[in-house]
Amino acid sequence: MHKWACAGYGAGMLWVRRALVERHRFPFAGWLSVEHPERMENRRLELRHTAQAAEVGIFAFDVPLRLGAALRLLESVGFDAIHRRIVELTDRLRAGLASLGITPLTPDDPAIRSGITSFPVADPEDFVAALAERQVIASPRRGAVRVALHACNDEADVDAALEAIRQVARAADWRWPRRPRPPVAGG
């Protein structure tokens, strides 16, 4: 949540149905995950059977302040307006990728689309490193390059990313992996 809420690292929320917390154990534990953390008992692990079991470390007192301020800011802009802006920017990015002959892997439907657009490349790590040299931040993800936009970006950011993608593709005579075509019915 810290990314999209613009609240800094460590800011997030977790909701878990009480029945699930009581039936399952969290896959991690910390000193605040136990029934009586103040006892500093290291010989027994008596985990809490509440959502507090997810509290694995020292509480960061600034996190709720940052998260609250970030959510108030986002709410003042309007969550629908932010979503529309992100869709506008990703539409621009997707159109630019299409002009380069690149088909995104992420959904086309704006109703379920986020600011993330991924596209396949043969070597995502090298491609992302070359983009970084051109001041474009992206991430390698599962055989693809992932570009993440938010409402704080603008058209110039998208155009700069597209120009960098074009340069990297041209410089490396990049070969775009072909997406497998779905099988033809009856064939």
C-alpha cells in the first residue's frame, strides 16, 4: 500500500477475518507476535490468536501519521479522479507501445487496470538497466519490463519513457518475444 497511497515505506493495512486468524498461523513471527512480549520469553513461542500476531516488530509511530496524511491528500484530489488520470496516462503509454509494435501483457480493460503496464522482452534485467541509464525507472518482472505510473506522473514522463524504450529497442536491435496465440476452436 505504501506505493499507491504515497505514504512511504511500512505504511499499510491488513484485514483478516477473525475465523482465519484463529484457524491459521502467520508464516512469520516477531517479538510482538507472542501473547506476552513484555516477558521477553525466548524458550516458548506462544503466538497470539488475533491479528496482533502480524505485528512482528517495534511499532513505527510515524507510519499512521504518514498514512493518514497521504490518504487525506488522495481523498482531497478524489480517488475516481486519480483512477481516471492513471488510466489516461496508461492509455498514452499503451498507445505509444503499440506504435513501437509492443503488445502489453497487462489488461486492456480500464475498469480493472492499474498504473502498471508490463511488456515482454528477451532480457528484462538488461532492458531495465538501459532504461535506468536514460533516467527511466522500471522493474524486471517474470520475463517482462514493468512500468508503473501514478497520478503524480504527467504526459512528459510517459513520452520520456516511450522515447527511452524506443532507443533501447533500437540500440540493441531488440527482439520482442511473441505472445502465444490461443488455440483455434476445433483445430
